[in-house]
Amino acid sequence: MASAAHFSEEEMAELREAFSKVDISGNGFIDTNDLTEVLKAANLPLPGYKARELIQSLTTTGNGRISFDEFISIFQDLKSDDVAKSFRKQINKKEGICAIGGTSEQSSAGTQHSYSEEEKYAFVNWINKALEKDPDCKHVVPMNPETDDLFQAVGDGIVLCKMINFSVPDTIDERTINKKKLTPFTIQENLNLALNSASAIGCHVVNIGAEDLKEGKPYLVLGLLWQVIKIGLFADIEISRNEALIALLREGESLEDLMKLSPEDLLLRWANYHLENAGCNKVNNFSSDIKQPDFYSIIKDSRAYYHLLNQVAPKGDEEGIPAITIDMSGLREKDDVQRAECMLQQAERLGCRQFVTATDVVRGNPKLNLAFIANLFNKYPALHKPENQDIDWGSIEGETREERTFRNWMNSLGVNPRVNHLYSDLSDALVIFQLYEKIKVPVDWNRVNKPPYPKLGGNMKKLENCNYAVELGKNQAKFSLVGIAGQDLNEGNRTLTLALIWQLMRRYTLNILEDIGGGEKVNDEIIVSWVNETLTAAGKNSTISSFKDSKISTSMPVLDLIDAIQPGSIKYDLLKTEDLNEEEKLNNAKYAISMARKIGARVYALPEDLVEVKPKMVMTVFACLMGKGMKKV
């Protein structure tokens, strides 16, 4: 395993981004063929046998896949050789890729960051459509996708805040967005609000600062926007939110198996379902370990898209929804690009042309084609909830607020693979090990079994990992894990798994405070004392006795603390402070959470947590505000 110390933080962020572009499924691996093709395209002085030896020596899985650590090792070897220059040069020469030199103080000499013109074009059109009627964005929307309008438009934070709300409604209280007579300070507040809110919905925003967005650094802007857009596109591709997805169950497959699939895998299975019904060629295996390029090689000639559009287009058999007939004559076009353009004209009739151009389809751009398919699914799923199947509908329940908060927290830290389903995605403990490292608990990775797991005995490998995770929690982290065994994590015991996750999140939060405070230990009592002392010093009447104090349900202690940390920030005329009903309490809480993020506190809790006075989440709110307050001293 190559040491990350050989790379700057910025280079590591870029390499991880590059890896994730190929690792579309997010399972933490790329196919060896992808690497081989890049090496060949780069004209590297490596004969075929040498390239195969390199891949063989670094691929420990024995299954034709390369992990991120192995990818780093390969890149390290290339970088240390003259061929690295050719390697990087070839990547930047790829059509549609722009390269810009590193300009920040942290950029190493000669560092380049690449970004995709195609992605910029697609994202601009998506934003223009999403915000076309928003009066607060008239100063920048519509943007010209042919220019660099986008990178200037995000600089005041308004567009970013609006797109976060477009993807996950009500994340940001509109009252907290600075919209008029903007100054450098109010712009900074907007960007803080956008970044901390993006983190709260599960975006990985490490190494992205307000200054980066203000300067419009293309690769960071596009990376953040893709995360925000993808979260919105995938929001309803989940069985508890769309029970008709059960129509995708295969013979001999359990509902539990289907519910474990990631949104990407569900999308691919959905496309395959309709292609099969259309009598078209399909990918034989849409399981989680599918090689994604197999699918994109099928859609490159756009014929599969034609049949997919024809399958999902309204047939006029539902009341109030007129039929839309897809003109299939474009299938006769011999030129791939022209055929793709004809197909997109049909997609436009469905209102689903977004994200791809004809060239993007022919090139098989994985990210943009995935977005195209997701948008098509969201508008025309063309699935019907099974009526006669023996299904336990009661077992289909969405995640709780607490589960969603934990999942978003993990994803914001950049765990790999991404956590889509809290319990099944933790069943091999790989994400838990990464979280241990985030709280400074060392992990012996030689003891960790890594995917892909064998079909026979695979779960035993996962169970061994879970046993080690519990061992680390008890012996190294000194967590209270009475009655928790590895089997509980492996089987997804909700109560016991949540108990471990909460202790991880709590330790992570307290570690941040301790780092700010020079290593001094922090506990609940210290946080409560600091809150009350800060409120008193600022002349506020609010106090709290504990994180269970019923007064917290009004959010006034939180709002007063924010105003104490940043005087004059709270607009009390927008609030009701006495005799509040439930709606007014929620109104205050929404404002409080957004204002906490706006002044720079990375708060993951939700407004409802304050209204219902959930002690765990309340503690994280006050702890994050304490961290912000201590930084100002």
C-alpha cells in the first residue's frame, strides 16, 4: 500500500475524485481494464506483459479489480518515473477535459486540476432549468453553458444554497440566505451556509473552503455540484419511497435482497427490466458487482435508449396523462452521433433531455448518462406496484431521522464505499474502520478482510471484520459496548448498531472541541457550563440545565447562543419567542439550524431534533456551536 504522505492533500483530493469518476458504482474498486486502456492511450513505454505484471502485483483481490489504495500505488510508481508526464498529459488531452494549473498556496509546483467541459455544460443547463423562475437568481440565471458563467455565478453562495434546497427541500431556511446588497462578509456567510448544509445532506466537502467557491475553482465547483445534484436525483430511487420498485424483484430473490441495492444498481436493473420487456439485448447481471462499462457500452449507440424511451413513454391508459408516441425512425440513422441526436429529440418530447448531448451518449460518459437515466426514471418510472405477490409490506419502512443523520455524517466524511443503507452497508465493518481512523483509533488493516468476498464463506469474512470492530471499540476507543457482539453489526441489529455509531459520532464531535481547546478533555457538563456562561456574558436570559431541558424545544437557547457568538446575527423579528405552538417551534428550529451553519458550525442535526429535544442530537448542536465560539476567542 502506497503512503498518502507522498501526495499533498490537494493531490489526494484530486486522485480520489479521478478514482470516483471511474468507480461509478461507488463500491471502492475499478476494473483493471480501465487502467490498462489509460496506460495504452498514454503511449507509456510499458510492453503488454509489463503492464499485466504491474496490475497483477498490485491487485490483491485476484478478481480483476483495483482498490483506491492500489490505484495510489500505481500512480505513485508512474509519478516517480518520466512516464508520469506522458500519463498526465494524455489524460488532459482527452476530449472535453480542461486542465488548469494549481493556484492555491497548498498547490504543489506544477499541479494541474482537470475538469470536464461536458459536465459543466450539463450542470449549467440543469441549474438553469431548476432556478429559471427563482427571483433571487435573476442576477445570474440563465447562465451560458458555453462560457465560464457557472464559476462566477456560484461565488456569492445563493445558487449553491438554492440547488441544495432543490435536491433536498427545506434543508436551508430561506430567511437565512443573504440576498441583497451583498458584501464580502455576507457572501462568506452564504458560502458557509452552503458548505455546511451540503455536508449535512451527505456531501463530502473536506478540502473545499468558502474561498475556493468564491474564486470559482472549476474542479471543486463541479465536484460539489455533482454531489448535490446526484443526491437529489437519487432521493426517490429507494423502495420505501417508491414501492413500485418491487416490480424489479427477480425470481428467487427476497425483498431484503432488493432493498440492499444501491440507487445506481436499482437504476440499472430498472433500465434492464424495460429493455427486456422491449425484447432488446440486456446485461445479464445487474448485481452490485456488475462491471458498469458493460452497460454503457450497450447504450453508446443509443438504440437501447430508443427502446427505453418507448417503453416508459405514457400510453394514454392513465387518466389525465396524454399518450406520447416515440418516433423510432431515427433508429435507421447510420451515424452514431446523428442517431443519438434523434433519440434525444424524442427524450425532449418527454421533458427528459437533460444532462447528455449526442456526443456524451456516443462517448458513454458514465456520470452524465447515469444522471440522464435517473432523471428519466424520476419522471417516467413506468412501474406498477405488484398486487398478487406475497410481500410483507409492513417490512418496508423508510429510515428514521436519526439513521439519516448518521448516514449523512458518515458520507460527509468521505467514507468509501458510500453508505446508502445504514445497516446492510455496515455489515462488513469497512466503513466503521474508516470512522475509527477519523476519531484517531488506529486500525490494523492487515486484520481486515476486504471485498470482493467469496461466495462460500464470504459472510464469515464480514463477521470477522465485525468482531474486530467491536474489539477496537471496547479496547482501543474505550466505548461502552456491553452486550454488543460482531454478529449484531453483521446482522444489522438496529439498536445495537446505532449505539456504536452514536459513540463514534459523539467522539468525533468531542475530538474537534478538544483539538480547539489544546487537548483538554470535554464532556456534557463542560459544554452545558460553557453554553450558560456564554449566554450570561452576552446578557441573554436563556439558560439550559441539560440537553434534555424542555426550553430547548423553542430553540431560543440555541438562537441566543448564536447571537452571543456572532452579535446581531439573529433577526428576532422573524421569530416568536413565547407561547409557541408546534408549527412556530418548528419555524424557530429551522431558522436556528440554518443560522448555526451560516456562522460556520457544521451541524448535522435536524430542526425536529430541537423541537422534540432529542438529547443526543441537541448535544451535537451545542458542541458544534461551542467549537465555533472557542475559535473566536
